[in-house]
Amino acid sequence: MTKINVRRDVTGPVANNMFINQFCPGQESCPFERDEAEQQRRFEKNTGIMCSSGARKALQYLLDCGAFNYKELAIAWRASALRWNVDSLTLIANVSRSDLWYGRFVMLFSIFCFVFGLVGVARSRPVSFANVELLTNFFVMCLIGALPFASRHMVQPNQIAQRAAPFLARYYASPS
């Protein structure tokens, strides 16, 4: 019979105010035994976000709430819509209303330009190669270029930050 070496220094509450020991079978599955560097590496591997310990804990809270996934948080972090405030040591939702509305304007304008080009080509008689080439250029510039760029880098990060603001307020208001 082999003896299994198990740590018993982690305790938790049970009914009737009694405490029992909780077993952590190893460093991989016990969050209390991991050091900060290991937690940072694991968080960066899972999310692609390299950040400080305080920002990691706040971002992990957002992930644990279930309202966000790691891709959304990575988009918002890279666009600085969610950023770490060094002075107050908090993660803040940096919502830029001008970026949000400018991104929406670029999206609508690119759709308008494509529709304008489509109508222009459809009304021209006879349809020539130059007109089809013009329509292709409108398609590439507007719908493949400007629309996804404005959505991914202007509108989406700000919408994620707007959604995250109440969760962050709740996180920093709770005593823990």
C-alpha cells in the first residue's frame, strides 16, 4: 500500500459553522498553491492578454461572470477600451463615444458607397468591364476594407467596454 502525500492546509466552511479540510491533489488543480507567475502564464496562454496581477484578477472576474468570453476581452484590451489605471489600481472601461459614433458612421458610409456604386453600375447601359471593375473596387474598399475595420477596431471594443462598466463597478464595490 502506497501513501499519498496530500496537503491539508486549505480549509472551508461547512454546515453548523464547522470547518473541514479540503484536499488539493496537486499544484495544477489547486489555485491556492499556484504562484503569481504561473497564474499570469496560464491566463496569458488562455486569453492572449498579458497584464498585471490586478488587471488579471478583474478580467478573470469578468470571465467568471459569464457575460464575456476571452475573445471579447482580448479585443477590448488591445483597443484600450478596457485598460489598467495605474493611479487608482483599477481596471476601467474606457468608452470613447467619439470612436463609437465615428465607427458607426464609417460602417454606414461604406454600405452607402457600395449601394451607390451598385446602383450606378446597374443603371449604366451597356454594362462594361470598367463598370464591373468599379463595382469590384467599391466592394473591396467598402465592404471588405472599411466595414470590418470600423466594426472590429472602433465599434466592438467600445460596446464591450460599455457592457463591462457595470460589472467592474460591482467588482470594485464588493469587499474582497
